[in-house]
Amino acid sequence: MSGGEVAGILVAVFWAILVSFLAVALARLAQTLRATTRLVADVTEQAVPLLADASAAVRSAQTQIDRVDAIASDVQEVTSNASALSSTVASTFGGPLVKVAAFGYGVRRAIGRKSTGTPAADEPAKPSRRTVIVGRTVPSARRGKQAQRNNRNKRD
């Protein structure tokens, strides 16, 4: 055998091995494509009902959102009505209630002063009673000089 024949045989053997590897690779690729085709078919069969259910769920959610929106607008209206009512009540009864409370406070203080006979702690001392005669102020006739001195000492 000559060198050319040996080289031809080697090339033929490598060619046969290469074809065998390609045949195995193509067989595996065909298996993979068949499995992928089955998987896509199964997913398609299951996806269609799931999409229908998802569509129904979205429609139901939209209905619920519309209801919640209606409720929220009603609550907003009730809130504005309550606010208006509150301001009306405050303006109608607020002034008179403050006046009644002030009157009650004044009555309590007056009763407290009459029962103790002394001014309250938070009130300044009252000046002594004086009689005004043509632009001059003179002490009251009921008070003597001793009472006037005592009042001056208390103020100092």
C-alpha cells in the first residue's frame, strides 16, 4: 500500500466517524424538537383556559373597583355634609354657649367673693372707695384713717 492509499483510508475513517457524530447529533436534535413540540402543545392547551379565567378575574376586579369608587364618592359627600353641618352648629350655638359659660364663670366668682369676703388671688387689690367732689378725690366717710393705713400697707 502506498502512502496515498493509507491517507485515503484515514480520510475515509475520519469521514465515517464525523458522519456518525453528525447522525447522533441530528437524532438527539430531532428528539429535542419533538419534546419541545409536545411541551408547547401542552402549554397551549392549559394556557387558553387560564387566560379565560384571568380575563374573568380582571372583569370582576374592574366591577369591584367601580363599586369601591362609588362608595368612596358617597363617603366624600357624607364627609363634606358633616363638615358643613359641624360649621353650621358651631356658628349657631358657639357664640351663645361661650356667653353662657362666661356668665356661669362670672356668677361662680361673684358667689365665691361674697362667701369669702376677699378678692380672688388672681385679681389685683381694689382701690379704696372715694367720693369725687368737683375734681377732687376724698376718702369715703365710712372709713376711718386706720382702715386707710391698713389698705396702703396691704398694697405695698
